[in-house]
Amino acid sequence: MTRVTEHGGRGGRAGDGRPAGSGRPPGFGAVLGSEWRKFLALPANRVMILLALVLTVGVTILMVVLGDSETLAREQAEGEYSVVFFGSYFATMTFAALAAHVVASEYRGMAAYTLTATPRRWRPLTAKLVVISLVGGTVGLVVSVAGFLITQGFLAAAGEEYLGPDAPDMLRAVLLFVPLGTVVQSLMTACAAVVLRSAPGAFGAILLLGWLPVGLAPFLGTWWGENVPRYMTGAAVESVAGMAVPGSEGYLPALPALAVIVVWVAAFVTMALMVFERRDV
């Protein structure tokens, strides 16, 4: 009976120790291309991306159509980012749910086929995370620019005070806050889905991880409030995007904040790779 070897070939070995009649395993570029095509080919993925865009842009349009321009202008004067990024949360959460689904769904049979073709396990998982990051960053950027154009265009048309791209730190916020936040949230949720094998479980776990340290801060004393929330990814993203107020409990300088994000993401990716390498599928 013919057996399939580690490299996807058939029984027997060539003189160099490789399975006879087999080629090398596909390289990372080929695996990345395969994961990219797989991601785009699934209708559910396209629907979720469209839903993220429609929810965010739709909520923003409803806000400016049904809202009062004076109220929006006053709200923006008190916190200039609150109006621009009002609907962005929907896009970030929707895409994080999609990222969890993309990873967890592999455990319903696809992972075995993938690992037969690509026995080096780090390659398909890393490729999947790269695809999630690229699509998530793109979706986040589209949402961010759309929110800026819709809200500030409405205020300008209504004769109210509006913000242009040359406003202090506005371009930095538009280019970084939603795209970076979407990438970070999606990567952490996808890695949690590798460990938990559950999209809803991973989504809920990352939501709690982001909320609990901040939400419980008023009840855990001064030291906790002054030292812990700023080292969570949400606050770090705000600091990198220039949105955190210097001196506030959530503020860090940009480079330390970026280091916080790198450490969190690296820890989750490392954990996911270790689990995926050792666990049966």
C-alpha cells in the first residue's frame, strides 16, 4: 500500500534522503498566494468585509443626516476625534469576528488538507495572519478616510467649523487609528481562535481582555489606574495615532506605545504558532 510521506510524496527515498518522486514542500510565497486566494474565494468573507464597510459608513451617514450640525460641531470641538471615528468601532469589531471565523473554520476539516500539502505548519498560519493583516489594514483605512470625508464634508457644507487634513495630528490619526486598531484586534482574535478553536470564544475573550483592565480600573486603586490601562493595546493604538492626551492615564509616547503593541501581538502570534505546531487538527 502506498503511503504519503512528510513531504506529500509516495513511499521510498531518493539517494539524497528525500522521498522518491516528491518535490520540495511549497515555499512561503506559494502558501501566501494560496491563503490569499482561499480568503477571497469564500463568499462569507466578502460579505463580512462588505458588512464592515456598510455598517461603519452607514452609521456615519445616519449620524450626519439625522443629527444637528451645531451639535456635531460642538461635540467635535470638545473631542475632535469622537465625530470623525464615531462609526469605526463597527468595522474593527466586524473584521475581528471575520478573522476569528477564518481561522476557527479551518478546524472543521480544511486544516488537514492544508497541512498535507504544506507540512511545515508555521507557513500556512503565518500566511493566514499576513492576509488578515493586509485586508484588515485596508478595510480600516477605507473606513477611516470615509468617516473623515463624510463628517467634515457635512460640517463644511453646513457652515460649521470643520477639520481639514492639515489640522494638528489629524492626518496621523486618520492614517493610523482605525487601520492599526483593526490589524491589532484582528490578529489577536485570530491567534486566540487558534488556541480556543472557537470563533465566538476567541472574539469574546479578546473583547474581555481589552475591556476588563480599563473598565475595572476605577475599582482597583490608584496604582492600577495609573499604570495598567496605558499598556493595553487600545490605549497604545490611540497613543501611536496621536489621539491620547499627554499626561492622561492612557497616554504613552509614540515609540513606547508602538513597542507595547509589538509585544502584545508577538506574544499572541508566538502562542498561536506553538499551539498549532503541537496540536492535532
